[in-house]
Amino acid sequence: MQEQRSHLRAGITIRHDAKVAKTPRALAREQTMREIVRIGREQLTTVGPADLSLRAIARELGVVSSAVYRYVASRDELLTLLIVDAYDELGDEVDAALAHGPKAPRAQVQRIATAVREWAVREPSRYALIYGTPVPGYAAPADQTVDPGTRVVYALVHIAEQAYVNGQLTVAGGASLPRSLRPDLEAIRRELDLTMPAPLLAKAFALWTGLFGAVSFDVFDQYGADTISDRPALLKLQIDLLADALGLP
């Protein structure tokens, strides 16, 4: 985990895939897993995460249910696969957005926001799976979901960190940091090897939560159908206000 996070601190997500020839059996297994995830995605849009069915997946694959259970042991395991799949696809889109365009900090934050919103609007069921109401009775395994689930926030923190290192961010104004929060924020600073002080990290967290709060209001239609006609413009304004609060130039 620490190795992957160090890559994220550098603004890069690196996957180390072994360059070895795969056996026909391994290739067949990969193809079956892709099909299971594909059908699981479809179920998210039709029955929702709580009613995912491995038996239904088996029927669509044309195999007995016991064959599917050899690949995915339970509904919860399928949920985990779909959650990681959604986080990774969102993270990949954010990485792609950051790879092109202006490198100014505020512009990068806006590109992240646009990428998140566009993916969420295109994939509302999958966005709801990872940022909506928790599935009753399901507990996401941290060892599988934390790293993919924090890719976007690490990208935002990296932008703030680079701006601070480059002298573009200073600690000025804003609410004082509650004493009870400082140990947690200092622990995060050490874990991510950040130089920015804890108050700036708290502001970066506000940017993170504000971004996903704004996107959630849009995707879940909390504004109402006739309230805001240009929602991309509203998101841009909201992100600018959050960037102002952080102090990004």
C-alpha cells in the first residue's frame, strides 16, 4: 500500500503487471472474470447493489451457478469487485485528464472536477455504488478498496502539495485547527510525506469533500429538475470557490 501511495504522491499511478506468458487456462479465467464484472455492472442499473445475484450471472453466462462460485464466492465478493472496478475507472479518467492541458494548480483541479462529474453522470449506478448509500450488511475490505478509493483525493492533495512547495500556497486566514484534529492530520502528513502544514491539508480535504458533495447533488438530482440549467458551469463556480478557500492561485 505504501508503495502505491508513494506513486500517487508523485501524481502517477503505476501498476506492475508481470510480463509473463499466460496459459490458456489463465486467459480463460481472466475473460470469465471480465464477463462477471460486466454483467454485475448491468445488474447495478437494473436491480441495484443489494440484490446482485450470482445465480443470475450464471444464467447469463450459460453455466451452472456452482461454476460462477468458483470465481466469485459471494455477493459481497462481487460487490468488492465492482467497487474496485468503479474506483479504478474513475481514477484512470482523472489521471488521463491530468495528463493533458494546463499544469497550473487551479486548472488541474478543474480538470479533475470535470472528469469526476462526466464519469459520474455517465455511470450514475456505479457512482452511487461508491459514493451513495452504503449497501446494508456489506463491509468493504480495506485491503482491497482503500488504495483505489483514495486515488482522486491523493491527486488533489498532490496538487496542493506541489503548489505549497512552489511557494504558491501559504497558511493564512481561515478557521483555526481544532486540537482534536491535529494528531490525525499530522499522521496523514507523515504517511504521505507531505511538507504542507496541517491547516492546509485540512483545506485540501475540504476541496475533496466539496467536489464530491457538488457532484453528488448533481448526479442524485438534489437541486431539482428545473433549478439549475447549466450544471457544468455551476460545478466550475463551486470548484473556484473551494480553490479560493484553499488559496490556489
